[in-house]
Amino acid sequence: MGLAVLLYLGQRRLSRPSDAVIIYLVTTVACDVVVLTAPSAAPVPTEVGRLVSVRLLGHSLLLALELLGPRTPSVIADVSARQSPEEKSDLISRAFFGWINPILVQGYKNILINRDLPHLSQDVQPATARGEMLRSWNGRGPLVAAIPDPPPSSAPDLHGENT
């Protein structure tokens, strides 16, 4: 019950699901499925099986609501509007590149124009990338020592300059 309250409060405050909560819910759902379905030497008592089943159902429901539930307008809505879809997406969506699907669908239906494209995240914007490149360029060490001229060889002069 406490987890449901925390999830509700988190959804009101954040623009995307909490990664830690998603990992917790996926882990507990997987463990509950293993407990209920894996054969073992000692059978699971009926009361324990019922409690695990109820917890499995509850955590599955919370996971579905957390991943698919609508986000209410939050205090940080203006900041969220400037974020890229990748920054606003949850852990699973980032892992499987699900955040790009709406852009791909829109590009399939219509030709994309500049206003259709989302904002870039701060770390890949041109000014940031240029600043990083200049910082790296200016901070590089001394150039490798120049390659010395080869010693004079006894090879014949092919150009006929020393004849």
C-alpha cells in the first residue's frame, strides 16, 4: 500500500516513471512468478501461495500503471517541454529505443519538418558539442615529436641533381 502512495506522489511530481521503482517492480514480479511456478522439493503452503499471488497481481498492476499511466501536469512541465523524448522516457523505453517510435510513426505518415523534430538533449546540442570539442582540442598534450629527417643514404640520386 505504501508503494502505491509513493508511486502516485511520484507521478504527480515527475515527468517520467522512476527507474528504481520500475526495476523493483520487475524484479518482484519475476521472483513471484518463479516462486509460484518453479517446482521444488517442498510444496508452497496454500496461504503463502495466495499471498504471493496477491502480491504478484498487485505489483503487476502497479507496473502496468507506472509504465502506461498518463502523466498529470506537473510543477516541472516547462522543463519537461524542453527535454528530449529520450530524457523523458523510462528505463525500459531507453533500453529498447521505444522513445523513438512516435517520431518514426510520424515520419512514416508524413514528411518530417523541423517543428516535428523533438528538442535535442543538452549534451548533444551544437554549442555543447562544440565547447567539448574545443576544450579537448585545447587541452591536448604536446604534439608527437616531429619525425627526424632520414640520415643521408648512399643510394644513387635519381633526379640527377648532384652530378
